[in-house]
Amino acid sequence: MERSLTLEIVRVTEAAALASARWMGFGKKNEADGAATSAMRAEFNKVPMEGVVVIGEGEMDEAPMLYIGEKLGLGGSGSPAVDVAVDPLEGTNILAKGSWNALSVIAIADRGNLLHAPDMYMEKIAVGPECVGAIDINRSVRENLEAVAKRKGKDLCDLTATVLDRDRHSKIIEEIRDAGCRIKLINDGDVAAAINTAFEHTGVDILFGSGGAPEGVISAVALKCLGGEIQGRLLPQSEEEFERCLKMGLKDPNQVLLMEDLVKGDDAIFAATGVTDGELLKGVRFGGKRATTHSLVMRAKTGTIRFIEGQHRLEKLGLTSK
């Protein structure tokens, strides 16, 4: 992939974040998601690449744009052929409520290198660079917490685990508390939560629990860029979902998916722009005729991590009113 794609991709997440941020707190998650999707799709038309959506807004008959299989980019001779995973608004409920950690995210890798994860649940465990190799999704919650505490040189009582606040996670939450660890429950946004494990100042040491499989692949790209680790296991809830796993080429849908299963190769690019405030990124700020965005863009091959603050003239973007 071309190095220039890193900055091209962050322009796309900026556009989606700016378009959806106008809807913050209005309780209209579908309108917000639609605005983000339209803006992201339009901006992709300007990117010099031959992209194919492998994780998007759904199948062709479910989504009018950014559907799985859709071709993106300007194309042309010499353009890199890439897989594209998108979530124009990761945290639609978050934005509707004006809560924390809504993001616009994109992950890309060379063609054929991203797992085409179906829209189903995935069990996940994620950590930052210090704890690579210490975790095992097949071990108990306590064993993983002890391994992370040892790697980080912390007492168990000083560890913070993050988990989606769902009834299905009641046993995990109980085990974390029984181990004496602190816990941060989140309502939505497990991509942001996975990324936070790789940044010490967020205060998050490990992520547990099940969430969307597509978000698991996007998180894997981010953690690959950061030198972290995520392990996953698909959780088909029906015979139809089980068959989808087999069609993906998984001989055993219950197999543990490691980093190389989720994103192959030594190169990938991840970009995220904050829509609402979070531990890592600030949300979009509107002020007069301008708006400010805060983004993160990373590349696995170089290990480069950039935080970018953008100033945008609203009239140039057609965003003077919602």
C-alpha cells in the first residue's frame, strides 16, 4: 500500500464525523448513521485506490451504499488493491444520546488480507503492546487478569478491565470483581474500548466480552498498528449463522481467531475520527463558521501513530445547517 493512503483515509473519517456530529443528542441514530455513511462514501470517491468493502453497512440488498462487495476509490493504473472495513458511525446509540466514544472508523489492508467477518457475535479479549502473548481466550478471566497484572507490574486491584454492559456478560463481570480488579462498564463502542487498552493514559488494561464480529476485525487492524493483540471466537446463534461461518472458509466456526486470522500480512492502515468525546479522541467541535476534528491514523508497517487536529470551514463542506 502507498504511504500516502494514511492521510487520504483520515480525510474520509473526518468527513463522516463532521456530517454525523450535527445529530448529537437528537435521539435519531438512523439519521446520524445515514449522514455519516453518505459523507464517507462521497469522500472515498476521491481516494486513489481500488478498494472493495469487506466489512460495511450490510449486504447489497440491506444497504444503499458502503455495502459488502462495493467498489471504492478512484482506481486507475498503479492504484493499490485493498480490502476496506468501515464503520461510518461506531456508536449510533452513543451519538443519539450525546454520550462518550462515538467514532468514525476505517481499516484497510492489501486485497485478501482482512477476514470477511459475518454480522454476528464474537467473543473477544484484547490488550495493548505490553501484554502481547500473555492472554489466552481459552483461559479463565482470572488467569488472564493475573497474566496481565504480572506483565504490567501491577497488583490485581490496580488493573482496570472494560466490558460492554450487557446481561450476557454478568458472569464475566462477577469474575472480574471477584478477582479484585476495577471494572469500567461501557454501553456501546467496543472498537474504542479495544484501542484504549494500548494507551496507558486511558486507564484501560484489558477488554473482555462479546460484541460484533465486524468490529472485532476493525479492532484487530487498529491493534496490529499499535503492536497490541486481540483474540476472538465467533458465536453463531443459529444454523444460518453457523453455515455462514462455513462459507467463510472456517472449518471450525468455534476456532480461536488470532491476529493473523483477523488481519494477515505486515501492513494495514487504521483511521478514526472522534464524533463525541472519549478517553482517546475529542469529539467534533463546532464554533461559528468552523469545526475542529481530532483523529488518529496509524500504519502497521511503519508503526507510525499520528494524532491530527483538523480545522474545517463549514461553508466549504455544505454543513452550515443540519
